[in-house]
Amino acid sequence: MKHEPALFKNGFKFMFITFEGIEGSGKTTQMEHTRRYLEACGKPCVTTREPGDTRIGRQIRKILLDPENRDLAPEAELFLYAADRAQHIRERIRPALEAGHAVISDRFSDATTVYQGHARGLDLSMIRDIHTQVLEGLTPDITFLFDLDPVVGLERAWAAIDGGKRPTGESRFEQETLAFHEKVRKGYLILAEEYPERIVIIDASVSEALVFEQIRSTLERRFSLVHSI
Ligand code: TMP
């Protein structure tokens, strides 16, 4: 099945939403608010994440995020993300969309373009070719890009690790330099310029309530949602 971005007025068909941004930008908290909001609008919803939302993906996630794996070659990193994504689409995303659920994914293909492409410096056309094979035409209907100064994001991310909310064993990217994270932020903003219809920039520096307000109003406008909360 090829996924066509759907028309959503009155009885939307597919709804595939992705959340992207630097570490510590607050995506995960907002995904939960968004899930609750969509369900209050009568749309059953599945939340998922990359890497690591399938049994096989969890094994791949361990390799990718383990700070001991400093010697992981950029190309190997790229293919591991692609492998996780292939499994994720096959096992989780497509079945949920076909069953009529909205799917909200914490990261998807844009993360590869930005982290492995813009930040690690791998060839963007090679990444596009891999995505042609792996995505089988699946494109998010909307992507929320959480934009934030990496100094603030990294501070928040390390507070989560130090406070035990995120395992130290998953800190390989947090341990990258500030310059790396600046490239990630810039890469995302370049993508947002490239796909202005799909990628919505969210100011992630404001309060949790104000961040969600930006998401809610966008969803309401785009998908003509009516909610009961
Ligand atoms: P997270 O679970 O906190 O989002 O961590 C996943 C990390 O993996 C994050 O630092 C971004 C990175 N990543 C990539 O480098 N490429 C990708 O394609 C994806 C999905 C994530």
C-alpha cells in the first residue's frame, strides 16, 4: 500500500504525525498531550518512537545509543537507523494506520536526514535513496519541529539523565559536542524551509501549556478537529 497524505475534513483516513527536534526539546511530554487531545476528538491514537519501538528495534536502539559505541562508523549508524525504521513501518506504523488509528511518532526519517546527513556529514542524496527503499512512499502528514537553543536543550537532557529519568546507557548523542547539536538544529530549520507545508516549527522555549497550544491550534486548523475537552 502506498500512503497518500489524506484529506481529513469529516472522517479523516490516515493521520501520521511526527515530532522532531534536538535533545531536551520536550517532544515526549507533548506527544502525550497530543494523544489525549486526538482521542478527545474521537480519533484513536497510537504513540511510537524511533529508534526502538519493536522487539528488534529495541536491540538496534541499544547499539545506537550506547555511549560505549564511540567507534560506530557513521555509515553503520545510518543503516542501523534505516533497519529500525523498516521494522517500525512494517510492524507498527502501517498496521496502525490501516486500522484507522492516528500514529504519532517520536522521530522519523527527518531525524536521519538531519543527524546523519547535516550533522555527521553523510551524503544527503544517499540518504534520500535509502529512504526511497525503506519508506515505500510513507510521508508524515504533519511534522512538528521543536525548535530550541541547544544550550537549553542539552541542559534539560542532562538533567533528565542525572535525575534518572533517562538511562545513562542511552546518552551517546547527548555526549556529542555543542557544535554537533547546533548543526542538528540548523539542519532541521533547513528541512522546514524545504517542506513548509508539512513541517511546522514549534517554539519549544515557552511553557509546556504554550507549547501544546501551538500544536493544538495547528491540528485544529489543518484537520478541522472538534474536541470534547
Ligand atoms: P531519543 O529517544 O531521545 O529521541 O534518542 C534517539 C537519538 O537518536 C537522538 O539523539 C537522535 C538520534 N537519531 C538519529 O541520529 N537518527 C535517526 O534517524 C533517529 C530516529 C534518531
